[in-house]
Amino acid sequence: MTAETEALGRCTECGQVYAVYRTTESWRALGTDGDCRCGNAEFEILSDRD
């Protein structure tokens, strides 16, 4: 299964913005291993597709 963009999210540590998708536990960044390039795994949602 390929993840699809569900929202834009900003890393809560460094501020980098990513297209993100929701898993059962958290938001994950697309185009990465799921975490921000700084290593943080928490994202503030800026806009949602809904």
C-alpha cells in the first residue's frame, strides 16, 4: 500500500514542513522514513484535506 498525503505538518522541533499521512499511532512524513530529517517524529498539523 502506498501512503497518500492527508495533511501538511510542521516538525515540532525544527519547523520543517512535510506532506504527512496518519497511521494508527501518529502522523508520519512522506518521502522519509516517517520522521523529520532532524529525527523528531511529532508534527503540528497545518492544514487537513478534510
